[in-house]
Amino acid sequence: METGQFVQQLAKRDGASDGSVLRANVGRITVTRAASQAFFRVLKEDFGFDHCSLISAVDNQTGFELVYHFSIIDMEGQMLEVHVELPRDTPTIDSITHLWGGADWHEREAYDLMGIYFIGHPDLKRVLLPDGFAGHPLRKDYVYEIHEEEW
Amino acid sequence: MSRQQVHGNPRLRKGLGSRTSDSATVMEDPPSGDWLTLRSDQFLKWVDEAVYNVAEKTGIRDVVNRVTRPIFNWGLRYSPWPLHFGIMCCALEMGAAGGPDHDTERMGVVYRSSPRQCDVLIVNGPVCEKLRPKLKTLYEQMADPKWVIAMGECAIGGGPYWDSYSVVAGADTFIPVDVYIPGCPVRPEALMHGFLTLQKKIREQEPGYFLRR
């Protein structure tokens, strides 16, 4: 199946919009937070995206944006970007660790550095920073005093 | 014999000493004259009383020190075994210095993998907050005498990450550093010069090693 067909079919689903093809083999789609869990399940089970390559968190000041990159191991180069917008005051989304086990540490990293809370994650704790670190340092509004924090 | 009591012959459990929490089984200290039966803290105290103080008082310690110091010092400064511990890019230069081109092994720099066998800790990269307690543990696990080399800008003062939220501003904020080697990254020649500087420091500053204090 071509990337354009992938994206067209996926964009028809509830909550999905802005389906486009960025370049050869790379599609892009935007999903609402409420529809994301059903969307991801379909993505894995019906479309065969069996590898969660990357989860990026973007701080857009007005809100957060999660960018998931999924790929298919048997189809080399096939990639799908899924963008999910999150509100600033409640940056939560359902975890996808039960679908892709590899998303575990990606989600922990997004929680650690950007403060995105993944509901249903089995072990949501810091992965890069020491336990007890105050705040999430990659947020734009993170203010730190140089080497004076106690943890 | 009730169930609460210690199984076996309680006399054979003497070696546990005051480590046991049960006050009934805590034994008294062993006789102070018999050093074979002492615990480590008691042994140090015994050495103080029986050997160090006597040797100091009679002046024997000073005599032996003067005789043995050149030998011990020579052995120390030509075998500064560093810990094989790499943090970031300076670790590659450390590897290059140990390789055949520069061959620091001719100066006695043999990399060991256990801190118990090492004299020198090379901090060769930025120390992040999560690494700091581990690095301090490594330093404390090394046996005396020990030295620390801060290799590169990151280990000296944090380098380009000095104001980061997770990088410690210099290794000397938590362990004593003997030799600072500037560079980003440090060239292998500079690391060799650092080891030669350490040799010089050992030759000039280290005391004798007979009953060292």
C-alpha cells in the first residue's frame, strides 16, 4: 500500500485530520487526544505499524505537542508521523506501552524532561535525571538556579 | 533450648561481636594482647598502641622512613594505575594515549577495571548529577594513596555545560583534584604530560610509607 493510501484511509477516522504526505514513504497526520487511543490501536492492528520509533514532545508555549514516529519493520523506509496536541494545563495522554513495548522509555523520557503524564504507564518515573529532581527542565517556562537545587 | 536462642554453640559465634543486634549474644571484646582475634577497628587501635606509638617514640619510624621512602616513592610514581573509567570524548583520547602510538604504559600507566586496584581516578568528561554519587563511591573505594586527574574542560569546571540543570560544575566540587589538564578534548600528549606532572607531585610531596599517617 502506498503512503498516500495509508494516510487517506487513516484521515477518515474519528479525530484524525490533516493527512498529508511529507515525502516518499513518510506520511503525516494529526489526531485529537480523545481519539488517540483508538487510532493507535487501529494503526498497529489494521495497518501493521509494528515499531514505535520515537516519541517527541514539543513545547509550543500555548500547549504541548507530541510527535509519534511509527514504522513498519518489513517495509523499509515506511514512516508515519502522528501529531497530538495537548493543552498546557493538563498535559496528559493515554499510554501506548501496551501496544508498543518500546514506547516505555520514550514515554518516561517525555515525562522526565517535558512533564507529559502518560496515563496507564506501568512505571512512570524519571529515566535521565535523578529521582527527586524538581521540575521538568526542557519546558520553556522552566527556571533553574545554577547548581543550587537540593535533591 | 527455646526457639529464640541461637542455634549451635554460641561460643562459636564470637566473631560476630557487637554486630549482632541481640544484646544477649553480644560478646565482650577479645583480649587486647592477641591481635589475631581482633576485629578491624580493634586491630587499628592495637597497631596504634603496640607499633605506631612505640616506633614514633623511639625514633625508629623516622629512620625506617628515610631509608624506605625513596624506594616506596619510586614504586608509587612509576605505577600510577588509573581506573579504566570513561565518561565522554576525553575517554577516547585516554584510549589513544594508552594505544601503541603514545603508549603510556611505558610510564607505568596500566588501566585497571577495579577501583580497589587503582591509584588514579581520571575524570574525563562532564559529571552529571546522576553520576556524581557513583563517581564519589568509586573514589572512596580506591585504596590510599590515591590521586585524581581532572581531564578536560568539563571535568575542570563543567565546560560548555557549566550552567546546565544536570551537569556538575567541575569534579573538584565533590572530590579533591590533584592535576588539571586543560583541553577540549585533551590531546594524548597532554594526558601524558599530566601523568608526568603527577609523578613530579608524588616525588616532591608524598611522605614515606612506613606506618604512614
